[in-house]
Amino acid sequence: MKRKTMTAFAALGLLPAILTASPARAAGPTAAQLLAKVSSCTVASHGKYATDDGEASTVNICKKGSAFFWKADMDIDCDGVRTSNCNENTDPWYQDQTSFETSAGRPFQADKTHYFVIPLPSSRFNYSSSGIKPGSVAAIIYNNKVVYAVFADEGPDNIIGEASYATAKALGIDPDPDTGGVDSGVTYIVFPGKVPSPIESNSAIDSKGASAATAFVNS
């Protein structure tokens, strides 16, 4: 299976704390409906990404309407709060922080929160100048399943295709940070500026993601 080489970087600051209760999960589009919207690529990146260190660069970041998307593999990000699933013993690349923080000012917990990774800004693509904020929600699709996740960690500026232990598990992908993941077939659709609150709540992520995905499919 594919393996990452490094992922998390120093936390960049506290996301706003929001004390509202998590909304109930909302129904959203099917995997087929979302994939139909991203069947063609208007290239938004200035150069391609590799899915793993040392491999050929073959993946473009594409744009469709206001959304950005890419089709890649999924490596497992276990960075953040140390747990029995995510620690130095289970993950050779483990780091005890994520690039961004929860509403409580702590790193995300990879085996709890559905989150995904975007490469560090570079001449290829700069997520910030493209309107993608920390916590922006995405629809992640694999094997006819859709899981909504938030942007919580950055990866190497030349590698793409990674999400948290919890995201992988929800998609039916082996979440083992050392030997798990999947080599291809994962689609990531990011909805810039659509940030749930609390940022770490999967139910809030589901609600915001379903709403953004529905608007995207109907646009």
C-alpha cells in the first residue's frame, strides 16, 4: 500500500471557538451524482502532484464551479492527539500536532474526526489564495461511498492524497497508518469557505458538507 513520508506541520493558529450544538446529519447527494459533476477537469494547479514520495507526478487539482477537486490515492494521516490507534508505535511518521486546531485550541484527533490533507502552498497551487480556509469541508468519495471531512492538516507541497484514520475507516478503507490506505480511486471535492462549527464535530461536518454538496450538484 502507499505510505506517506510526512504530513503535519506546526499549528498555524486557533480556529474560532463556537459553542453551538452540533447539527443533525443532513442527507446529501449520492456518490454517482457527485462524480458526474467532476467527470471532466479544468486544471487549476500549475503542475501535477505525485501520490507518494519518489513517484511520478500525475495528479492535477481541478476546478468545477466554485469547488476544487482531485482524484488520487489515500494515505492515512494519524497525526494529532495521541491515542491507542495513533501514536509513535502505530505510525512511523506520527506527529502530535496538526496544522490547524479545533475549536478548543487543540490538535485534531485523527481516529475521531473526519479530516483530509491539502499540500502546503507552492507555485503549483495555493489553497489560501483559492479561497480554501482551514476547516473547509469536502466530500470524499470511494467505492460508491461519500464521507464529509474538513481540511485540518497540510502535507508535502509535491504530494497529494491523504485523509485521517477516521475518514478512511468511514469509507471502508484500512485505516492502519503504517500498512493501510488505498492506491487509487479516491475523489476529493473541496467546497471553499464552507466551514462547519464546531470544526471537529463529525455531525456538524456532515451537515455542512451535505448542504455544500447539494448546492454543488444543483449548480
